[in-house]
Amino acid sequence: MLDRVSSKDSDHILCYYPNTTNQIQVVRIGNIPNWYFERVVFPGERLMFKAAVEAVLEIHTCAVATAILSDKIPCYVLRVIEEVSSELDLVVPKEKRAVLSR
């Protein structure tokens, strides 16, 4: 599932979030002015979306009759890196990059 939050793709990064729990989660981004992103992510479901580099994904884990904020992840950590470029150095400092391995 790929969701777009705005038509200005050049200002956004492609992000990936998997729900690896056995509970339903509600994920949302609310820290960017003038737009709001919220999706339900079922257990085992994977979500790809575009977001501003400075966006923060909030993970709310659902329990009986309630939802608990269980994590906040900066979207630059969830970024899908298609190719390495010097542009990355301008957007995200090296010490804040996440490296995914197979």
C-alpha cells in the first residue's frame, strides 16, 4: 500500500513501516502544518508512504477500548533509500541515519 500525503513529491521522502506486532496499530503524522496523515495498520501489514523529512510517525497500539501511544519514529529513519547520493548529506546528518541490512 502506497499513500501520498501531498502532491509536492520533491519535498517528500518515501518511507516504509511494517507492523510486526500481533495487534492493530493506528499510525499518524500530525507535526507538519497544513496536513494530517493517519492509517490503520493490521498485524503483519506493511505500509509505504511519502512524508516530509521532518515528519514524525506516531505508532498507537490498540487494546480493548483504548489506544496507547507506543512509539514515535522520525520519518527519515523509515526512509527507503533507492540510491545513495550526496543529497542525503544535506538532509540527514550521518549520526541520525538508519542502515538496514538483509
